[in-house]
Amino acid sequence: MKALQVDKKLAKLGMARMLSAISPAAAVRMGPLEMVTIDPPALPGPGWYRVHTHLAGICGSDLATVEGHASAYFDDWVSFPFVPGHEVVGHLDDGRRVVIEPVLGHAARGFEPPFEGAAPGDGNDYAHLATGHLEPGIQIGFCNSTCGGWAPQFVAHDSQIHEIPDTMSDEQAVLVEPAAGGIHAALLTLPIVGGAERPVVAVLGAGTMGLCAIAGLRRYVPGVQIIVGARYPHQQSLATALGADTVVKPDELARAVRRATSSHMVGDHLSGGADATIDAVATSDSIADCLRFTRPRGRVVLMGMPAQVSVDLTGLWHRETQLVGAYTYGTETMLDGSRRRTFDLAIETAQQLGFERLLSATYRLDDHDDAIAHAAAAGRRGAVKIAFDLRPAPKKESA
Amino acid sequence: MPRPGFVLEVDRSTPPILFWRGENFSLEKLPAGRSRVIYPPEPLKAIDDIDSAITHALLNPIDQDPLPALLLPGMRLTICFDDVSLPLPKMQQPDTRQRVIEAVLDMAAEAGVDDVHIIAALGLHRRMHEYEMRHALGDRIYDAFHPRGMLYQHDAEDHDNLAVLGTTDHGEVLEINKRAAESDLVVYVNINSVPMDGGWKSICTGLASYRCLSHHHNGETLQNTRSMSGHRKHSALHTSIWRMGQVLQENGPKLFQIETTLNTDMFPKPFDFIAKREWEWTGRDRATYLATTKSLNRTPLRIARKIFHNIEAPHQMTSIQAGETEAVHALTLEHVYRQQLVPVEGQTDILTMGIPYVCPYNPDSVMNPILVMCMGLGYLFNMYRNKPLVRQGGVIIMTHPTYRDFHPVHHPSYIDFFEQVLPDTTDPVVMGHKWERQYAEDEWYRHLYRTGNAYHGVHPFYAWYWGAHGQQHAGKVIIVGGDAPTVRRLGFTPASTMDDAFEIATDVVGRAPTITHLHVPSLLVADVS
């Protein structure tokens, strides 16, 4: 089958990294992503299923990989060559339509789950991600053994499979995985804001993940006042539609938070600030900004995937700010103490909020250069999520 | 003998006309046969012996005893003075305020008055920097009074030091500085650059609390203020202030009002070409213009601002009158009109004006977008008596870069106003009801106003209200050369060139509109028949 594959070719990674600042399309052409012909992956064992891809999204982490920006941290947590694609809706051989929770957790790798009913992302030890009967890989889409969604088929373990209702379109379903990520980030604010009367949560960045976090905050963090820094007009409109109370340009966010929290501005920091902030950008500047307008003893949830950053952490130290990563999803503890799987929350959210509106464009796999260039410039081009469409092309009607 | 004001009918031989563009200028060709330019009168001759004139005014006041007769040992004397929001540009030293206050202090010393406080009547303006106080008052006064806590700036948020003097029959509470309210005599030292200032406005705004000011500094009142430069009865603002003045007169301290007027000699060399009539420019003037504009084009904005704000104007005193407030002010207005009045026949479809680098609310600071609106629609548009220069529903065209730039120390609440209020509404009444309270009660703004050099939190609202009538009167407002997104946020239409602006204006006023250009500088009052 034809698939898009990333191989560890340092020269190509370097070339992609260099070109990405000038032309994402050129970076893709010259980079480590290639269209190859490969055999479909074998089923690794019992409990594994073959998934036939319908739609597979292009995520920020995928872009970082194909543009050569991914951190060296991942070198030992992935296995080359791999087929990207972890935001996937497809069907199994038996015809069931499914979305995939891509984390290759304990069950998928033949280990005992950390607790009864654990989700793939749960647990406090990541040893299983690099060991077991599969090649290393944090998720489907970064593992040589499973293939990924940027191919017509790949394999997934029973623990990763979520059957979706007939009423849910593929266009909604392909947004379930990012929705789960956003909801997880939103719920990571609960230890700080849970129970407060009118807590303020700021969200910096309103791409797919930022928008999903806004939706998650509105649905699962009661009473929260959401202030969003969104760069582009369509992002501002969607942020408002998904429940943001105040939407401003990113460079206006600090002052918007100041007004909402009646803080003073002392130097470049607020005296108080947002109870929690979700950073959906994760650059040196964005992290520094979030630390500036999050209140002392508040929490900054780092949802975007950072690489190397340079940040003055004196303020974090002085303000005793918590800086928390938000990688994926798993089992969440809700405000009332109940436990829910993030993916279940995400399926509800994507369907009820009509997340198909976040899917801006789809491309065939052959047009991957254009697709990735579009995804890399999504905000500027008025788009949110770009995905590959691997469903059979509709037959042309004969005259 | 200075020449009076003048209305030039533009014909094909008329040279291009000078327009301010913030920290720069441009020359614009106005359409012949349907444009006119209003030139201000030339500067009047200043008083020859200013110090003698001051002494004479203090010894021969109008409807009031001579000042020495009002000064008694053991009394509480408070001297208040206008802040550096005027004159513009700042005047060459010695400043009028220094000259007058030194004269008052000499008489107080002779009378044995030693309880003297000097208060800057800031209203809700920013506290002045030390160098500004020294410029206005001179080192002698500053060094003698400031270290002893007897020279300070009014604080409209210091509720322990405010006093209610009464309420008007319209329910307006007059609340002013307590020291002034409880003084045996208040001497107010004014500089009157424009007809809207002076009179009861001096104390009733300069020493007032926010609560007191909000009775007349609001959207409704300013929309109903149909003339700031003409008859008081056409100004809801002044009508309200004059009601408060009656309360002040009945319940307040004894007052001794000193008002002064200046001529309009505003720009020294090499910038004196700005005030000249263009067809009288010499070769040297044209060369200076070219050199100035080309240099400014290459000069970083920060430096250009510094250059302009460092200009010290040669304008000098043309009159001084002292005594009873209303009588004094009536005479002051006569002197202001003598300098500034220009008879103009009828209105036109379009009014054009160049917006300079400065207005009363950005001395040594940034002309931010809100102040561009305030200067254009609040000040320049209102420089008329009887009726505006532009007809109801006509078009106002301004030239200014309208950069999105704010002075973070002087104008912190202006930034929030721009980011929060203007995207929501540009309607002065709506914004007043919806947003003003939040800005009034913001503790950070209070802190910065009281201890730093920031305008009060509500000041951007006041600046916006100032243009309320102009905004309501105009069918469209166009800014030439402004940053387009910023201009749009103000609710105006951006245009790249003056020709583009005229083309855009045709949607409102048709293809052959009549045009008036208000020549700035200097100050003038168009007496529109």
C-alpha cells in the first residue's frame, strides 16, 4: 500500500528544518516525509485489529516531525521509520466505525495496566512505551510496529478502540483526538480553579488545540471565566462560539486578564492574574507571557508541544507558579469526584458542539505537500484543522 | 499691526496648503473653485511690561477688592494654577504662572501671610513631572514650597481631602479640594488659550472630584454641547459648570480669579514657517519645509517626538485681568476673541484639518489614537462660534499617522480603552453607561493616577466624550495617512491620500463638494454666519 513515512535521515531533517521558515511546502518536499509503498502491518497478536483509515488529521506534533523541529527527547521514544497519523477515524474489518486513542499503553504492549480500567495514557512509569513486544513509540503514528493513519490501514489494540455512533460523521470524529487533548488540558486546571466562584482561565492560542481547550473549559469547568488570546479573526469567532467570555488578540491578553482580575501591573507581570492559563502555543515567548499573567500560586498548563525554550523563571520561582505539561488524555477526575475517560468526554463534545466546523480542508494522500503546507499556515489561511481523506474517491457520474 | 484672520478662496494659482501629520507635515492641493482656507489672525503684540501689568491687575481688580486688601496675617491662602495641559507648545520661561504666582506671593509675604499652599489644578489629568512643575513655576517657587509640602498636585481620589460645598438645583454635587474649600482666600491663576477654559471651569473642574466631574463630563452632556468656543448657553457642559459656580460662590471660599491670555506666536524658528500663509513662503521657508519633512521621514518617531515636545513657544501675554470670576472671564473672552476670531460665511460639505503631534492631554507624551479623535473632533472641530464650519452630515477629513502607540506611564487606561471599549462601541453614551464605572473603580488606575504620572482611569472616556458632538454632527470621518486597522477601530474611514479621501467623501457629499480647511496652527475661532 502507499503510505507517507518518516525516516530518520539527518540530512533531510536538517534541510526541512532550514526550509520550514521559508516555505513549508519546500520543507515537506525536501524533508524526511516520503510517499512509499509498504506492506500493511501484521497484527502483533490477539486483541489487535486492522483499522482502515477514513480521515487522518495533521497535528502540530506531526508538523514538528516533518519539518525537523521535533525535540531530540523523542529519539528513544519513537521507532523509525514510522507512518505518522494519530488523529484517526476509520473502520475495522468487521465494519465498525471507530476512533483511535493512539497512546500505546500498557495493555497494547502486553503489560499489566496500572489500575483496573486504566486508559492507555494512564500510569506513572513510561517504561512500557519503549519496551514490550512492540517497537518503541509513544503513540500510533510514531511507532514502526503499528503503522499510522497516513496510510490506508494500520493496526490498533482493543484498548485503543472507541466505537462511534452512526450519528457521528467522520468529519466530527477526526476531531475527537484533539478534542480529548484540549479537554485534558482544561481539566488540568481543576485542582486550581475547582470550587472557586468565578475563576479566570486564560487560553493563549486558538488553533485546534486552543479551541478544544476552550470547549473543554466551558463544558467541564463550571463557572469559569474564559479569556482567550486569538490571533486571527476566524479563530476569534470560533473561540467565542465555543464559549470564551472575552476574546482578544494575543498581545492584548495580559491586559484583558488584568482587567478581569482587578490586578495591578507591576513591571511586566501582573500582581495577580488568571487562576490558570493554558498555553496552546508553547514557545519561549508564550511561556514567558503565561507566567506573567498567571496569578501567584496559579497554574500554567503547557498544552502545545515545546522544544527547547529560553525563559526567565524568576517569576515562576517568586510566584510559586505551577508549570504543568498536558500531553494527552486518559482517565480524568471530574469536579464531583467521578472518573471519566477523556475520550468518552471528547466523543460527546465533538458531536454535541459540531466539531466538523473545525475541519477546514481535506486532501488526498498524494497531495501531501499541499496538505502539510496548508496545515503549517492554517491560521494565516483562515483554516483550523487539515486532514487527509483516505476514503474511496466518489465515483464520477457518467454522462 | 498684525493682520486679522482671513478666508482664502482657493483658485488654480493657490499653492498647496500645509497640513500637520502628527510629527510631520504634508502639502496638499485643494480643489480650486470650491475650497477655502481659514487662516488665523496674526499674533497680537504682547504686553510690553508684563510684570507691571500683573501688579496693576492685582491692585486694580474687577468687582473685587485689591489683592493686598484681602491678604491678612494668620489666614489660609491657597493659590491654584492651571497644569501643563496648556499652553501648547509650552511657553519659553518665565511662564505666565511663575510670573503671576511670584507676584501674588510677594504681596502675601508683605501682608504676613505664611499659611500658603500652592495646588496644581489637575482635575483628572496626570500629575506633572518635577521638570514640568519647575518649568511652569520656576525654581524659586518650587524649591521654596515643594520640599515643605506646600506645593502639590490636586488628587481627585483623595477622599479625605475633598469637601462637598453643596448641590445645584439640578442635583449636581460640587465636591472640590478640601484645602481650597476651607481656605480664607483662593487665588486661581489661569492661562486662557481657548474660550472654553477659564471662568467657573477653572475651580469646578481643576479642583473637583471624579464624582463632581461626572455630572458634566459624560456622553449626553458633551453631545449637547453644541459650542465650546462660543455662546455659553449653547454648551450643556458650561451650563452645568456655571450652575456649580453659583454653588461655589454661595458656599465656597472667597475667590480671586486671575486670568491671562496669550498671543498665538506658537512656533520659533526654524518652525515658524508652519504659521505662515503658504503663498507668502520665501525660498528659505520652502527649503526649510523640504529639509524638515525629509529629515522627519528618516527620524525615528521617538526622536521626532522629542524634538517637537522640546519646542518652547515664544507666545506672550496679551492681557491679564483679576477679580470676580464672571466679570474677569467676560473680559478674558473679549481678549481671546480679539486674537482668535475669524468671520466666516456659511458652512461647507467638507472640513479638513491637519492633526498635530500634541493636544492638551499629551504634553511630552504620545498622541495616541484616542487623542487624535479628541483633538480632531473635540478641539479643532469645535473652534467655531454660532455653527460648525462643516454642515450637519458633512465629512471631516483629518491627516495624522494614527499609529497604535500609547505612552504606558501617562496613558495606561487609554490602552485598555482602545483594546476593550472601542471594539465594543464608539458611542459615547453607550460606553459611558457600560464601561466607565469599571475604569473609574480600577484600583491600578487609581494607584497610578495618585502616585505616578498617569491620567485618571476614566480620562480616555473624557477624551472620547470631547468629540461626541463632532462625531454626531459628521456624516463620515476620514483619516488620511493613518494606520488603517487603528483608524477603523475609532469608527473612522482610512484613506491613503487626500485625493482618495475626497473620492471616499463623494459617497456622502456628492462629486463637487465645498471644502473648508482649518489652518492649524494657530488657534482660531471661526465665527460662522
